[in-house]
Amino acid sequence: MTQPSHLGRAHPKPHPHALARAGRRELSTAPATGMRFYLTTHKRHWVRLTDKPLFLKSEHFVNAVKLDQAQGPYAVDSGGFSELQRKGRWTRTPRQYVDDLRRIWECVGPYDWAAQQDWMCEDLIIHGGTVGTQHFVGTHLSVAEHQQRTVANFLELRSLAPELRIIPVLQGRDVPDYERCLELYEKAGVDLRREPTVELGSVCRLQSTRKGADIVAAMATHGLKLHGFGFKTLGLEKVGHLLASADSAAWSYHARRRPPIAGHTHKNCANCLPYALNWRTRVLGTLAVSHQPPQDGGGA
């Protein structure tokens, strides 16, 4: 039977075990220390243009006729925030999501990891409401229910696709919530300390606050390799040293409010790869300085 054209495979389907080995080799090349910092973008073709880490939503790949092979590391977001914001539930089944992830893995190349289909616990996601131009329909469920559904989804995805690098997400609204979510995973037989990455959900709006820092610090004490979702510069300055990795779209917000790079003809650089790469370099340089140990005074 002829392969459907919408799958856009330009090369033979690799064996899953070979892909898994390739994925492990990719991760092994990451620095032994320091944080892996992903640039968040909706421009999926950037994977062929840079070898710097990128973070992309799975839905940006789903309807593409042709997918480009990645030149560097990348990770995949499930798109849960948009799904729950607009619909108040997951409309894509775990089986559909796994199929999408397999196609991305096979056509683009092994990703570092893909986030599970978690249930965020922000007030707006749960209760609904409007902020600026964004409307949230609300799930109208409890935090505990969101946590239970998050853990159940991870177990289902891991059962459906054990060969894919799908990572668990911790959810909550305060430190006791996250501790309870950790216990839910443990009761389900999942040792998060053995996972290569654990995403810390629902801290995006809290990252630069004392509460957000307390959540990150508390989870770090469990020996988890944490990923900070949607972090900005202030949040990274506070807790970046506790994270194994983080992603950020703050570069686009930054660019939207400034004139374009000299010689660029677009209105601003909010969708500009050179701007994003320059911003990433500046942020990492700032973090390297801010996390240096204090110098010895060496007085007379």
C-alpha cells in the first residue's frame, strides 16, 4: 500500500531501538554540568537552521506535509496549556498523541524528550476567566483531580510507547501540592528520581516569586532532574542553578518591543532566529556571571 502523502516521510522508517540508541547518544553529549536552555518557538523549520536547543509544540508538526531533519537537540511540548485553555479538556487521545510523537521522532530525528499530556493547575485553567485577550473556559475540576489525571496519563503513555522519551510532569499550586503529586507517582510505581527529566508544571507565572522559588527548591531536594517550563530571565536568575534544563519564549516578547536588528527589514524580530540566538547567548552569559561563587577578598 502506498504511504499516505501527508506523512511526508522522505527517508525509510528507522527501527525504534536504533532511534532509542541515537536518542541516548544525543543526551550523552549534553554538558555534564549546567542547564540546557531551549529556545521556545512556533517556527518548526528552525530545527534545520541551528544546532542550538529548541522547544516546539507537537501540534506545529502534526499537519505539516514535510518535516525537516533536526540539526541539533530539541524537545517537544504537548500543547496542553492551549488545549485546556480553549477547550477545558484534552481532545487529542493518548493514542493520537503517541502517533504524532512517533512521526516526529522518525522524520525530524530523536528528540531529547516529549512532555506528557498533563493537566495544569493554575487558577485560570481550573476556574476559567479572561486576562487581556485570552479567555479560559475552565475545567472546573479540583487540583487533586488534575494531579490524578496527570499521573494516569503518564502511565498510559508509557504503556503505549515505552520506547519513546515521554517525560512525567509534576503539577500543583504550592509546595504541599507538589509533594502530594510526587507521592502519587511513587504509589503508581514511578520513581521520578530515575527519570532523565521531570517537568515542573504550573510555575510559569510564579517563577520570579518567592513562592515559585520555594516550589523549585523543594522539588530539587528530592534529587529530581527538573525542567523549568516557560521560564523568563528573572526566574532563571533565582533558580536556574537548580534546574537541569529550561525553555523560554521570552526572547520573542523582548523583540516585539524593540526595533529590529540593524539590516533586518521586518517590523520587529519577534520571529527572528538571529535575534533569538543572540538573546540566548546574552541570557546564558548573565546566568554564568550571576551564579559564580563570590571572589575571595584577599585583603592586606
